[in-house]
Amino acid sequence: MTERTPLLHYRLSASVNESEPRAPPAGQALQQHPGSPRQRSAPQREPKKLSIFFGVVIPTLLSMFSVVVFLRIGFVVGQSGLYQAIAMFLVAYFIICMTVLSVCAISTNGALDAGGAYYMISRALGPEFGGSIGIMFFLANVCGCALFVLGLVEAIVATFGVPEDGTVASFSYQVLPSGYWWSLLYATAVALLCLLVCLVGAHIYAKATFLIFLIVMFVLCTIFISFFAVGPRTIVLPRSATTSLIANGTGPVLPTTANFTGFKLDTLLGNLWADYTVDYTTGTLMTFATVFAVMFNGCTGIMAGSNMSGELKNPSYSIPRGTITAVIFTFIIYNLLCVLVACSCDRVLLQRDYSFLRDINIWNPFVTVGVYSSTLSAAMSNLIGASRILYALARDDLFGKALSPAKKTSHSGNPWVSVLISWFLVQLVLFSGKLNTIASIVTIFFLLVYAAVDLACLALEWASAPNFRPTFRYFTWHTCALGIVGCAVMMFLINAIYASASIAFMLLLLLLIHYLSPTSSWGYISQALIFHQVRKYLLMLDVRKDHVKFWRPQVLLMVSNPRSSVGLITFINDIKKSGLYVLGHVQLGDLNTLPSDPLQTQYDSWLSLVDHLNIKAFVNLTLADSVRHGIQHLLFISGLGGMRPNTLVLGFYDDCQPKDKLTDPSLSTSQSTDLSGSSQELEQLFHFASLRGSSDRQDSGELGDGKVLGPQEYVAIIADAMKMLKNVVLARYFNSFERAQVLSPPSSSPGKGAVYVDVWPVNLLRPDSSSYVDTCSLFLLQLACILNMVRAWRKATLRLFLCVEEGRSVRGSEEKLGQLLKELRIKAQVYPVPWDQQVALHWQRQGEWGRKPQFRDTTKEESRADEEENEDDYVNSFPSNATRLSDDYLSAVNKLILDTAQPNPAVRFLYLPRPPADTRRYNTYLHQLELLTRDLGPTLLIHGVTPVITTDL
């Protein structure tokens, strides 16, 4: 015990560290941990210093007060009217409030690290959702950065640009050339400025954030004052707004001036209702959805505080309070601006001049400074955020080598490669040219991210995990669901094509990460949800409502040596028919004499075997003082509720040598590769190289000659299972079974490539009985039919052999069996097999035994046991005269099976009689089964105890 304590302590420590990962200090390489995408270094970073106001409120306000508040508030009111504008803000803030509640819940459920929304989603939903949404969030920040850059360029050109139509500039400071390529040049220059700041002086931006915030707040104050202090005036509209529709000399002549009326009722009444017109910057007709897309960009900054989680003193305390404060403040400001604008500016001014706030301000440069500072700040914030998300994705190794260059950092810890990649993508987006053009894409990306955050919180709430207990309790699954629905509806209203493409792209990323990324140590929300649902449905699965119509095999396969049982394991996987499949293993030992449970370290190796063989099975291991007791344990406790094994499968007890099918390529063509990453575990666990006896025999270790299970105990296990009303299957000669070779025989074979499955539904150890309609015979037919229903075995032909004696109506028996198969909907070929010679040989031996005593077989005790057997259970029980079955008779029946079934089948199904009531006959019983099945190839001896077939609907 003392030797295992340090290891246990290490694992507990590792799990705690992985659940609350820390970012590595500057310049320190990440330590890789096998089985997890990454493990961050243990040393703590510098103390986090930012408070609620500086770390959450200011970044959130600056992200939300950018383009919309200065450049598009008039556009929203002018196009949609005051009523619809307020409705848009209500819808937008309803969506983001639902998301804010989810963010607050997740952020107060434990320690947060750098990464913001990506960190929250990935650690809550697992790497698949986290990685795919992380990429979408990265693209949202890239497009958002481009949007703010274009907004800044639009403001610069509106202020300093020369009119595009070549007319004389109205002001002396209008010296910058205009046009698409000139605007692209200006945008590229601004993007380069953002790049330089992010590469060289990201800390300068952080220190200047508060100054920018003061500037923006001051400008907002001047805007509110101007509505009251500035009198009515006429404003000259931009040239582009008055010439956009008459480029070819036709179309209506638009006004060149508009009025700021001050507070007038007529102005308010004229701005109440929607009047959607052509946007003069893009030339496209506006709708509710397109205007909402532009407006929503003023609400997409709610994650800014979450993105600063790595720099906060107390993220779980600061993020909820700071984010909610910022959201309430911006909502009030936006709605006040809408009302003031609708009361004082006529419709033409709002629709034709997006920079009108500058023209009506008490001093025009104030608004210009506010626009420049806020948009530049938001652009750099988005570029920094995008680079940090890309760096976090690369550091988590979710995309393998594809993002490995993005891990590189400078000596100060700045991810410069991620910054360059982000800047390059921003530059590509800038080719769109206009702010309103990419507004829809940016909005859809952010809505998708918000929906994912709501989904993460909803999944955690529905999973009912005990460790999900956030200190922020003002949320329910209803708020999460409403947020998801709201985001989804608005995405498709804005642009159904963009929304569908974004979701499809996210799902593609999800699948790629699911199949290509390494196993994560973060935990998978899918596992918690599956557990929750499975538990609920297991409780609903009432065993009292079982019906034979819906019976399916639920198999417990006892495996001694997994390495040599590959053939049997894969075959039983085919025969389970969507039922329960459990691999059982008994290890001999006494827990009282052991320092710890030896089975706990073996489960991972068994699960690796299940994954490698691509089977759908559970694993159940037990520790017992004998194999018989261990199997009894498993039969009693395996499964849960209505899902319990009803069929026990054992390997046959013989002396076939085990063959390793996992490492020796010469032994297996389909299962010859090692388990990647688990071969050492398997070597340590499955160390049965020198076993003597069958690979499928129930051995649990090497003692003496390698057998810890004697024939007496083996037959006792069969008897125990039947007492528990379990069907029993004995599998022989599956140690060399190759599924791929069996199902694809060479065309030169006698059957010309055909595959056969043979069924002998008669108890061959009862020559005086040819009944094929008892429970056991029907169970054989059912299992053979189930195997034939599996896709890989559908081309196989069922052959049913009917043993008949001379003097009986062969045709009548064949027709009766054919009618039974028709009623059971089983397609099979019936072959009558005369076995008079074999039966005669049996009765001849019986006569000889009757004339002279057989001291070995007919002792007084056995004779007394014969007389006491229950005649009512004669068909299903082991017959009294079976102890007198001669080896000659059994060899003759064995030869009959071999000679009749040509070409040889892929597998044979034979009738397994009950073991004798007298335990002293167990050895004889096993000897008779061995003679009966000798050299038959893959064979299943089957005994059914419950009805499994019905002809009713």
C-alpha cells in the first residue's frame, strides 16, 4: 500500500491541475502529458491585478460603444423607425442577456483561466464543441476587427476624403483620395497599425484603455448635451449619399441637404414607423434583418470581460457583476440616443448621413475623436482577442500540426505567430470594402458563439452533475433554451445562407476534432448527458413488461485469455443483435491478502481491446476464490435493471493451444496489429503465452499445468447457469476463427464461394428422440436466424438438418418442419439425414450392456439415480441412458455430421443437452460432448431455457 500512495497522490494532483489549468509563464515550454492535449506548467503566474471596473466594465463598454453608437445609430432609426429600432434593441438585449446569464453561471462554477468564451465552452462541453466553437469565435473576432477597421476608414474618408465624383471639396481639409482601392489602402494601413501595436506594444494598448474610455464617455456626454444646446440647422449631405442612384444619369434626384430640427413633435411622428430604403454605402435595399445585423454589432462586446479572465483578481466575482453593469448601461444609452435622434433629426438626415452626430455636435472634432478612438480601440481589442483564441487552440493541440506554428511566443510571452495569422485573415476580410457588407457575417458568427455558450450552460444544467453548482443562481434551463432559440431565429432571419453555411462549417470542425484529436482530460459533457439519459431510460425499462416478441440475446462471454479469443469475441459481437454484450473475466485471488484491488488497473487495457476490435461491448471483471464462484458473481450482478445477460457463452474445455491473435501477423490478417498506445498494457495484462488448454477455456492464471479449472467445475458452471434460467452456449474451435476469411471463401472452393451456417436442432445424445420443436431447438433456430440477419452474414445460407429413421415419413417430417420455418419467418434449406446406422449402433451397444454388467458405468448409485430422474423433463434434461452412449456411437454421429455437411459450413449450431443431475457423471458428459464435436470446426453447442420465438403479431 505504501508503494502505491505516491502514485495515487500524483494522479489526484494531476486531475486537480488539469481541471483548473494555468497559463505557462513567458518563454516556458508546455509539458505534454500523454492522453491529454496538453498540461500546463505548474508554476503560478504573476498575481492578477485588474478589478471589476478596469478588467470587465471598461473593456465591455469599449467593445460595445464603437461603430454603432457613433456611426450607425441614425442609420438604425432612419431605416426602421423608432418603434422597430427599440424592438431591435429589445430583441438583441434579450438574446445577450440570456447569454450573459449563462456566462455568469459558467464563470462562477470554478476557477477561470485565459481564453474567455473558448475556455468556458471547451472545458464545459469538451474538446469537440470547444474547438469548433473556438474557431468560430476566432473568425468572429477576425471579422469584427475588419468591421471596426472599415468603420474607422469610413469615418476618415467622410471627414478628410475628396468627393468621388470629382467635384470641388467643401472643406480645405478634404484632401484624401476616395474610392474602393483608396479605402482598401487606408484600411490596410490601419490594420498594420493594429498589427504593430499587438506585436510590439500590446501592453501600451492595455494601459491606454482607461484613457480611451474617458474620451468615449466625454464624447457621449457632448452628444447628449448637443441635442439640447444646438439649435436647428441645415446640414449638407455627403456627395455619395446624393449620387448613388443616378450614376447613369437616370433616377430620382435626391436632396442634397437635410435638417436638424431640434425637439419637434412633427419630427418624432415622422420617425416612428419604418421606411426601408437603399443604403447609400452599398447600394442594396435594407430590410429588418439587414438593419438588425448592423445594429447587433453594438451588442457583441459582452465577452470582452470574459476574455480578460486571465488578468482578473477574482474572475468568478468580477465577470458577472461587471458584464451585467456594462450591459444595463449600454442598453440605457442606446435607447436614449434612439429617442433623442427620432425627436430632433428628420428622416433624410438619418438615412443619408451616417456621420450626422459630428455635424450637430457643439464642436465637430469631438465626435471625430470619439469615433477614431473607439473604433481603433475595438479593432485592436478584436485582433488581440483573435490571436489569443488562436494561441489557446494551438496550445490545446486540438488540430494537431495544423496550428502548431501558432504556439510560438516571444520572450515576453506574446504569441506573435498567432497575431500575424490573425492580421492576415483580417486583411483578407478587408477586401469586402464596406462595413455593412460584412456586418451580417460578423453578427452570425457572434450569434453562433452566444448560442454555444447557452448550450454549454444548458448541457451542464441538464446533466445534473453534482459539481455544477455556480454561485450565480439567476438562471434556469429556460433562460438557456430561450437564448439558443433567439440566436438561432435571428441567425436565419439575418441571412439563412450564411447561417446554414456557418453551422455546417462548425459541424464539420466538430467531426474532425472528434475523430482526429487526442483524448482530452477536461471531461466530456456528452458523457454526463448520456449518463443522465441512460439512467432515466433504464428506470423506465420494466422487466415485468418483457415480451417474447421483443426478445434479443444479451450475452455474457467469459474470456480467459483475450489475446487468443479474438475470433470468438468478434463472432459473438455479430450474434448479439443490438443486445447487451458483456466481456467477463475472473481473476483468482482473495482481496483480504492483497494490498489493493488488482482489477482496477486492468480496465483500461480491456477497454483498449474493445476499441481495437471495434465491438460494442461492456467489460466486467471480478475477483474470486474459484472460477465457478466468479462466474456466479457475474451472472448475478452483470447488467442493470432490464439490461441483464440472459445467455452465458463459454469456451469449450479441451486441450487446444492458445494462439496470440493481436501481435503475430501470421496468425491473423484482420486483427494482427497491436493496440496503438496500449500494447504495453496489454502485454502486462494478457500474459497467457504458455497456457496449456483452450484459448477459450475459463482459465484465470497459471497454476501447476496451467489449468485452474477442472472438468468437474466446468460442467458445474453450465449447470449453475441453467439453474439461474440462463441460456448456455459452448463455443469450440473458435481459436482459429477468421471472420474475414470465413465470409469470403475462395471461388475455387467446393461451394463456389458460398457461405453456409448449419443447424442440427435434434438432441444427438438422445437417439430415441427426434423432436425439433422443443424450447432448445427453437432457441437454436433463433440464434442462427439472428446471425443471418447481420449485414456481413446475410449472404450466408442456413442449412437445417433433419435426422430421420427408416419407416418414418420423411416427406411428412420435412413438410412439417418447412411449415414451421414458414410460420417463424426463417429462410432455410431443409436436408433430411438418415441416421439408421448410427441409431442401430446405439441400440446394439445397449443390448450388449444389458447382457453383461458394465461396472464402470452402471454402479448401484448410478442405477438408483437413473430411476429417480423426472420423466416429465425428459426432452430437455440429460437422458438416463446417455451415460451408456458408446464412444462408437458418438464417433459415428460425429462422422455423419462431417460427411453430410458438404461443403463445410462457416459455423455449426448443435443441440446442447442439460448436464446430468448426478455430479459424478460430469466427466462422462464432457467426454461425450468432446467426441460429438471433435474436428467439426467452429461449433456452438446451445441450450435454451426460455421461449424466444412467437408466431403472433
